[in-house]
Amino acid sequence: MDHPHTHAHTPHHGTHHGAQPAEPAPQPAEPTAQPDHHHHRHDADDQAELLDLDAEVLADHIASVTAWLPLETAPRRIVDLGCGTGTGTFALLDRFPDAHVVAVDSSAVHLQHLRKKACARGLEQRVRTVQADLDDPDWPALGSPDLVWASASMHHMAQPGQALRNVHEALAPGGLFAVVELAGFPRFLPADAPEDRPGLEERCHAVTDRLDAERMPHRGADWGPMLTAAGFTVEGERTLAVDIEGSRGEAIGRYALGGLRRIRDFVAPELSPEDRAALDRLLDTDGPHSILRRDDLAVRTERTVWAARRA
């Protein structure tokens, strides 16, 4: 979730060039004629908070993915591509206590968050951050990793074929590449909610899905054939259903609020006035209909993992 991202809907866990976590289409990190640095910093901080919630809520699922990887020996050198604020980085450091991770992202703000977390956990000696655009044909030197992890970052790339070849070239012989993708941004509300506008969440995501399809044609792709074309041997593919009932209630509420806030301005022009009003009632944290007041939230999505080896 490695989610969290930015694009308008999925937290993808990582960000590489303009790519980021949970939100809608227009990539906030893209420069305008006169960039508003304060706004971009604020936006990146919001994304970082959402990625951290993604990591907290989906921690057990991420651990199950790292446990499933068909590794012959524990990797010692790992690269996390599109690392965001470190969802995958820290899951991998937990899983492989002798490993070091190179965490790569395009967002300086996200890398700063990641470094702070590494220091707070006493892991700063095991993490190196690299700011890079993964769509750039010339990647920075990433060493010769045993494992490359890319969670919710590959679909952001304009030229994924080139990126896959770069990974193949960087990996140590016999090394493993794990591509993790969410089926879409999680759904939080029951289908019959909110009471006055049932199905509102699906209608919001239908807008982001349509607009994202134009902007990110590789979202939802089958990465197996592309990995094979890049020279990998695909050794496993697994789809995990994510269905977390409100046991992490407070975090799920904040995650739902953050996710729907990120898509609100993006989808609003496409919604009916009644849907817009209902969405705003959900996002009004002081109002009686606030999403934070609901006790029926869950996190529902799917995550697919491809494990590919460099022969």
C-alpha cells in the first residue's frame, strides 16, 4: 500500500517522478510556471501522512507479502523503488535484520520523512536515501541488490519497459524483483452509505478511474508479460484480498478521511450537486455526518505481487 502512492486515488506506497500515493489525477508535484513551494510542501506533507496511515493500517498485509517472497537466501542488499515514506523499507528491514536498504523516490519531502523515521527507530545505519526520477533513462548507481521492491510505483512510469530493464541490469545474478500493485484505492464505506446518497464512494472512484486511465495506462496492468519481456523469469504471482474491518478504527477513519479529501477537488466537477454535498458532509470533521464518526468503516481492496528472478 507500500498505498499508499501521487495520483488521485491510490496510495501507492511509493512515489517516483510525479507519481505518488493516494489521490487523484493531476500530479500535485508537477511544476507550474511559478511553483508555489509552500503549497507543494504542504501537499507532500499531506501525502506523507496518508502513506504513513497506509503503512499502519495495512502492516499485516505487507508483512504477509514479504513473507511470501520466493527467496533462496535472506537478501543483504535491497532497493525500494518509489519508497514514499518507507512502508516497504521498514517492513523489509524488519523481515531481514541483516539487510541494508537503498530507498529511492522523487520526493525530497518523503525521503526526509523516511530518514526521520529511520533515526527514530535506530535504523539510520541500515538505510540510504536516493532522490531520483525513475522515468529518467540514466538511473543512479544502486549497487548490485539481491532484492528490488517496487510497491505501487511501477504503474506511474511513462516507460515501464525501460525501468524493468534497468532493474534487471542492476540486480545481482539470481536476484529477485518484487512488483506489488493495489487493484485501486481502498473502499471504506458500506455499499449502502451514506444513507442519503448510497454508492457515493463508487461514483467518486469511477471518476478517478476514468481520468487515471488516460494518465496512467499501466495502472491495473498484468506485469508478468512485461517482466518476461525485460528478461526476468516470473517465479510467482499472488493476489491477496485486503478486507480489514474496523479493528483499527481510529486509524481507518483518518485513512478514509485523508483518502477522500485527496480526491474531493478532483472529482467534484464530475459529481452531481447532491453527491458533492454528501461528500462534503462526510469530510466535515465537525459535522454530525463526519466519516470519523462512523463505526462501519473497513478497508477493502486487492494487492497483487509478482516475483521475478534475474537468471
